[in-house]
Amino acid sequence: MRTSIHRKSHPILRWASLAVAAFVVANSALAQDNDDCLMCHEDQDLVGEVDGKNCLLADDMVDTGGTLANAVHALKERGAKQVYACATHALLSGKAMERLSSAPLEEFVVTNTIHVPEDRRWDRLTILSVAGLLANAVEYIHSNESVSQLFEFRDND
């Protein structure tokens, strides 16, 4: 059975419907902390206008959560209405859970490509399974079909 992603039910696509056509670039410099590598808050550069807007931060991997937490704070300080975040891989090492759970983040959505133990979860963390995606990829490859169709969104209305 192949699955398709319905635009209205998928969390990231639901967030996209909240967005306005604006693009903001966050640039950070890294500094070494005693126990973690994290972004210095004062070195956060933000290019673009976020005042009164809903923002979505997307990353491939979140390790200690310092860069993400500080980016959330920087967006809120500049007037962002709501800040959401997503990442493919959630390592959540060191003080990541404490940093992210205390940040003014509406929701943080990650995949289960890396197991997140129960003691590193909090109420605004959502974990999505990649099982269906991987199963479909294996099926397509086995059937000599293109896996690119996995990344096409279909309206199921």
C-alpha cells in the first residue's frame, strides 16, 4: 500500500499554509562552550522582516539545540508572532532538551531517523515516522519505478 501526503494533515504542510510569501535568512557564528558547541546569541544575524509573522525554521540536524534555540529567541525578539521548527535528524545531545523546551517555540517536528528517548521528549516535540517513506522507496526500487514520486505532493480532495 502506497501512502501519499495530504496537504491539510501533514504538520509541515499545515505550517506552510500559515506562511506569507517572505523569506528570511538567519546567519550564525559558532563559539565553543565548556560542554557544548552552541551559537552565540549576540552573533545572530537576521536578514528579512519577521515582525508579526509566523516563522518556520528548518534544519537537517539538531544536536545540542543551541543554534536553534537562539534563532527562535532572535525571531521572537524581532517581533515574530509564532515560531515553529523542523529537522530531519534530532540528536538532542547535552542540554538540547532543556534549551528547546524552554525556548518560545510553538512546535518542533522531527523524524524518527534517530531514536529520541522518552526522557528527552517534551510536550511541543512531535516525532514523525519515516517507515512509510522507506517502505515505499524499497517497493519502488524493487518494481523498477522512480523514487522521485515519493517527493510529489498530491491533493486528496
